[in-house]
Amino acid sequence: MNVSAGSRFRAGSWLLSGVLLVGLPLHADVFKPAYLQLEQTGAETYEVLWKVPALDADTTLRVKPVFPAGTVEPDQRSRIFAGGASVQRWQIRVPGGLEGRAIAFSGLQDATLDVLVRVSRLDGSEQLERVLPIEPAFTLRPSPGPGEVVTTYLVLGVEHILAGVDHLLFVLSLMMIVTGMRRLLLTITAFTLAHSMTLALATLDIIRVPGPPVEAIIALSIVFVAAEILHVRQGRQSLAARKPWLVAFGFGLLHGLGFAGALAEVGLPQNAIPLALLFFNLGVELGQLLFIAAVFALATLAVRLLRGQPDPRWTLVAPAYLIGGIASVWVVERTLAFWS
């Protein structure tokens, strides 16, 4: 069944209404797992970095790592609050070392988040783990094989794009502007190529762009495409209507920098950087395709339920105003964050 742009408007209205109901728009890009990094500095000593989501310096999730019995902390912990997370650093000494021993996470079963763990050893090898609430512990063991890297970073990529409401609203806006399946595929492909390029360049530290301005401009890009939705509905031949692939490619470069910022928070295994980067990017693409498929499924449902009925006025303009309004709030918040 052919899915028209009008049907995608209806589907977009329903999707946006659902987003508003669950309160996601004010918390875009919520890729916030807890993160534990262990860097071995001696046979029995380790530097610990523990990062957990927090509302402010005093309100954090009650999740913490529990090291084997006998572990001591020679020095006091340092603690800061930054970027919506509480970050602690300290040293530990574990008699006999951590190899082959378990580390648990208290309170994880009551929290709705995962924990990413990275262990760096003296010999240069690394261990990468993903700890789930259903099994809140892991055991130190030899470095992960390619299969574990592939699985971990593929899932991280899917989760990031599906939790990144700002990126999804941009894609949804493009779907509402573009008519014709061929033009839509070309537009989405241009967006994919662009953000894949900057994701790789930024992650490999070939280019460096400060995070806060990137996030603000990403929000501004959503305001732009929201205005273009109105222009299209008014019959105006705007740039996005004439050359949507050009708009998608240009703003895709910025969105790729946003993806790179999220990936930088969890890091890459030094012994498998190309593999991890490739499958994180593939995960982002898979999540994007799942979202597009969901929009088309909802649009197909709209066609069947509303066959023969005219589009209500609100379905023609509501998506543009909702997307533009939400993105405008993000622009202000992210601009103010420059000085916070």
C-alpha cells in the first residue's frame, strides 16, 4: 500500500502525542548508562572512575560498585557533578588483584539502567562488559573477543539513536517533508552518510568540536526543518522541498558530532577501535531504520482507519508546531548550558 505524505503527517502527530505523554521531549539524547572504569596501576592497585546519572550534586541513583572483600581505599574520593551525572574518582588496593574475581553493583536491580564497564590492565589489554539489572555483577577475565565487542557496541548504537529524541524528531521531520519513496530513500541515505563521516572523524580525534555548541545547533536544525514542514504544507518551494538530500547531508554532519560525543562518554576498546566504531555506527543505523519502519507502520494504519476522510486541519500543522516548539526549548536550554 502506498503511504502518502499526508498519512505520514497523521502518523507523526500520533507519535509526537505519545512522546509528549511520556514526557521525553524535555530530555533529549538520554543515553545515560552508568559507567565504571578500572585502570590497573600495579599488581594490586587500580584507579577507579564511577559515573552514574544524577539530578544534581546531592541526588543520584543509589547504585554503586561493590568490590571483593578486603578491598581498601588509601585515599579519599573526589566527586563532581557534571553533564547530568555524578562522577567519582578514587584508588583501591585489592589483595591478590581483581583477576578472576567478581564485582557486583548494589541497587542495580531496582534501577532502570545498565552499567558499562571498562578495565585497562598493565599489559595494555582491556576488558569490556555490559552489566544488566537482571544479573548485577561481572567477573574480571581475559580481554573480550571480537564477538563481544560487536554485540556490545551494536546494542549501544541502537539504544543511543532510539533514546535520542532530538535525532528522531529530525528524521521524522524529513519524512514529513519529502514526497516519493525514491526521494525519501535518497534523503535518508544522505543523512546517514553525513553523520557516519563526522562520527568516525570525531571519534578518532581527527576533528575536535566543543560539545555544547554542537548540541545547540542540532536543536536549531530541528527548528529549521519544523519551519520547512509548514512551508511545504503552504505550497512554498523551499530548499528542503527542492533539495531535501542537501539539507539532510548538511545537518547530518552536525548530528554525527552529537553521536560522537555520546560514544566518547563510554570510550572504545583500544585493541578493537575500528570494530567497535563500525558496529556502533551500524547500531545507530539499525535503530534509525527501526524508527522509520515504525512511522510507516503507523502511517499505514492511519490510511486504513481514515480511508476516504479528509485530513483534519490540526494534523496538517500540529506536527510542525510541536516539533518546532520542543526544539526551541532545547535551543535555549543548550545555549544557556554554555555558561553552566
